Amino acid sequence: MEPDSRKFNKKNPNLNNPSIPQIDNSLKQQVELPLPKAEINNSAENKGLQENTKISKKEAESYIKDLKISREELKRYVKSRKNTKKLNEKILKKEDYSIYKPSSLGEFANKLMKNTSDNLIKKFPKLFDPMFKQFLTVEMELLSRSYVSMMLLFTILALPLSFLFFLALNFAFKLNIGIILLIAFLCTIITALGFYFYPASLIGGKNSKIKLEFPFALVHMSAVAGSGAQPISIFELIAESEDYPELKKEIKKILNYINLFGYDLTTALKNVANTTASPELKELLYGMVSTIETGGDLRGYLKEKAEDALNLYRLDRKKQIEALATYSEVYTSLLIAAPLLLLVTLAIINSIGGNIGGFEVKTLAWIGVAVALPLINIGFMFFISMSQKGL
């Protein structure tokens, strides 16, 4: 057997195997393509590689001509690929649950008052349980125990701060020190009561906002259910929509129970129904639970609820318009016609001469025009705003 005269190539072992087809260097240089500049580092080796793999302008034009595309189409394609890559990265990073970020003020209060607040909660559970239930209903972005720590911290700070404030006013009004201490204690009590009842004060506003969004969200849910989607997909689409900012908070609770804590759909619906501030949403969720558990037609149930909600919404709008018509008549008679008659009467009295209750007619006229009328108008606007809030 004749010895193999070929030398062993240590740098590329594949060249020693005759079964592997080898590429001629001249052919290799013809098929080399330019590397993307974004993927080339600034090292000397990569710079040399970039220079070796560059093609001339004529060759690039030839490639484009062979592909039968224009430069503008090529640029649009590259741009679309970049946008698709960014979108895919965004979708992959997207979480199917939401968590709260810690409050810096809550962290500071916990450092000072956490032990005290924990001891108070253990000793007086009946005192704090109603506040905690209201806390869950309004879904404040804060832990309940952190809220208690903040309440204690601000209550303690209210006593010295209010005392110093009214002590500074003592130089102007000459108040007694005993009165200042009494006012400081009252401010401390008001601060504690304000923190305690603040969650309860938010329930009405949250219920009103959900009530306004509820009919249209139901129509949306009914349409999604009509397409044959899974029940959880209904809530995912509502949570992704920006049209229902207040209702979306309740829907995210359902998704958190499922995706983060591993609850099944019916258990998640029951838990949210127990804590929601909206009676309409509570009825809807319990109805969905019974429909799913009994194997009923969820599509038909949502369609029926959507029709009922829209009819109720129309009736509420009709009541609102009728109430506004009544208020406009009251405003015209009391705040437009009555002041004009009053000013005419004052002008006649002023021409005759005399005073009214020891005041000059001009003084009463100025008080009525500059003080009384603006205050009455502001009060009337506030009354209309409050009366229409829940409609």
C-alpha cells in the first residue's frame, strides 16, 4: 500500500476527510455576502472580515435585479423585519398577570410603625376588619398593613404639627394655649378617622364608574363569546382594552387568581364577586359561575345580560335628561329672574331713599352681585354634579 502523501491539516480537520466535499476558494469568494453592520464588532479581526465580505455596488445591483425587487421594497422589508422582531420580543416579555409596585411612603411607615400596627391589629381585630373589607373592595394599590402603619404615623405627626401651626397663628389671634392644645387633639382625631373611613368613601365613586362602563363591556363580552372563544379569553380581551379603565381593574383580579395563584375560573369569579363594589358586576359573575358549572349556554346568557344592561342604561339616560330639564327651569326662575327682580326693587328703593336693615341699598346690591350670586351658582353646580354622578 502506498503511503498517503497528503499532510494532516490541524487547523481544519475536515480537509483530511476525502468524503467531505471541499469548496474551491475561487467559488467561495463569489458566494460571500456582506454581514450586517449591526452584528460586526469593532475588533480588528471583525473589521478585516467585514472588508473581505463586502461586495461592490455593481454586484449589489445585480443581486437586486436578479431578485426582481426595487431598493424601496428591500428597505421596507428590512424595516418590517425589525418591527416584527420588536413585536415578538414585546409579546414574549408580556406577563399575563399584574402586581403592585411597593409604595415608598408605605415602606418608610413600615420601618417606623410596623410592629405597633401588627400588635394593634392582633389586639383589636374587630376594629380593623371592616376597614380591611372596604380596602379590598376599592382595590387600593397598597398593602392593608402598610396602610395601618401610615395611619398611625400621620396620626402621631398630626399632634405636634397642628400644635406648632396654631401656635404660630397665636401671634395674630392671641389664642389661649389650652385652646391650641384642644385644637391639636381634635386634628389628631380627625386624621385617624379620616384614614379609617377613607376606603369606604371610595366605594361609591368606584361603583358609579363601573356602572357607566358595564353595559358596553357586556356587549363586548357577548360578542367575544359569540365567536366561540374560551371563557377566559373574554376576560383577557377586556383587560387588554383601554375602553374600560375601572372595570379592567376587576377583570385583572380574575386573571391574577388564574395565572398567578393557579385558581380555576369559577373559583376566581366567586372571589372577585365577593369583593367587588358593583352589584351589577357581582350578579353577572355569579350568573357566569352557575352557567359554567351547570353546563349552560354562556353565549346566550351574556347576550341576554347585554340587552338588559343596554335597556337599563337607556332608562337611566332618559331619567337624567328629565332631571336636567327640571333643574334648568329651577335655575332660570331662581338664579336669573329672581335676582333681576331684586335688583329692580333695590333700584326703586334707592331712588326713594332709605336703608334696609341698617345697610345702604348700594351696599346690599354689591353684596348680592359680587358675593351671593356667585356662591349660589357654585352651590347649584355642585348639587347638579352630585345628583348626576350615579347616572
